[in-house]
Amino acid sequence: MGPLGIRSSLLRPSVQPFTEAISGTEDVMRRRRTVPALVALGLAVIVVLARDAAADQITVLCSSGLKAVIEDLVSKFERATKHTVVVKYGLAAVLGQRIEGGEAFDVAFVTPAVMDALVAHRKIAADTRTTIARSGLAIAIRAGAAKTDISTVDAFKRALLNAKSIAYAKEGASGVAFAALIQRLGIADDLKSKSRLTTTGEEISASVASGDVEFGVLPLSEILSVKGIELLAMFPPDVQRYIVMVGGVNAASTHASAGRELIGYVTAPAALSVIKAKGMEK
């Protein structure tokens, strides 16, 4: 009891309602901060899910003549679009046979003749046929080997006749062009005994790098990126042959939109520096 007979509990100031008011205010403020954060997190998750849902996996069949360019550009394309690209390389003629045989793919990069056949057989959507780049034919030698002059047609013929061995791909576009050229130059029979016919450009590079073969006939784009070999010189201008690469999207692809994106990316002005650096031109 207090001095006036009043209960002490009644004399103490009541702080409970005030404390509860503060607690209630904090709860409100906390909720105000939490709700926007949850909304933002939810939106972020939705964006990520939408992006992942929109990302495709594209299967590409690519001629070895364009390998150096595609290897460089595909990684950039994947980062820019979030699509995933799986690339299989080979001779254009062989890739064409695989496509005709029913192999699954979304985009093909091959030679014009192969592409035109695929378009005719409705394997490639005609409106997606796009020229990518071209590369001139050249002679590859083992890195550090002595160089000989092939700057003129006469010097070129002389070097071929004096070479110990020459490798070229029998079914490759470069090999077919070279075989036709030496026939026209009248030296095909003279080169028969020293010719080494391969099934891939990689075999040519390996045989030249090891020293098993003196000369390798390849597009420039297949020489610059390979360790152990180097460029002797391009074919003389008067007998130069170019290997052209074209792209197209599978007419039945379920990832046609992404396939068109890839072709657009490879042919965009920003890709030109890569194309030139890899020994090709538009």
C-alpha cells in the first residue's frame, strides 16, 4: 500500500500499451521491407526460369573447313543467347550423306553442292540457305621445314613434281578441287605415286606434322589453327580455288528459331574479324 492507502501497482506508470505499440510498428515496417524483397526474388526466379525455358540445345553438323571459325564463335553465341550448341565436324560430303541417312541435326554448315542437294531433298529449309565465308587453297608443310617458291603456276607445278609426297582428302572439297586442277595442269599421272589420299583434313595435318608427308593440300582455314604445321603459300592466283561454306537450318528442326539465330550470329558484321583471323573471307 502507498502512503495514502493506494495500491502501489496503481501508482506505477503503465508502459505495456506503449511497448506493444512499438512492437506493432516494427512488425509493420518489417513486413513492408520483406514483401518487396520477396516480390523481387520471385520476379528474378521467373526471369531465370523463363530464360532457361527459352534456351535451346542446337545440334550442328559442320564441315572441317569452317571448324576454326565455328569453334571461336559458338562459345560467344552461347554466352550471348544462353543456348547450348553441340557441334560435330567432318567432311562436307560425308556430313551430307549422314543427313540424307537420317542423322538428327538442327543446323548444317557444308559446301554449296552438298547444301543444294539437301535443299532439293527438303532436308534444309530453302529460305535459310546462307553463304558464310570462303577460304582459298594452300600448301601446308611441317613447322620449320624449308620453304620453296610456288608463287607462279610454273613454280607451283615444279614444286609439286619435286615433292616427296602430297596428301589431300579424297572426298573433301579441297581434295576434289586439287585433283581436278592437277589433271588440268597435265601432271596428275606424274603425281600418282607420291599422292596420299586421306579421309579427313585432320589426317593430312597429322601426317604433315609428323613428317610422313611433305605437302598437305588444305584450305587456309584448316592450316592456321593447327599446331605442328605451317603455311608454305597459297595456290598461285591463276589456279586458285576457293572452298565456300554455306549454312542452313533443318526443315524439320524443333529448334529452328535458335538455329536461325546461330546463322545470323555467324554472318553478323561483328563476326567478320574472327572469320578473317581464321583464314577466311566473305
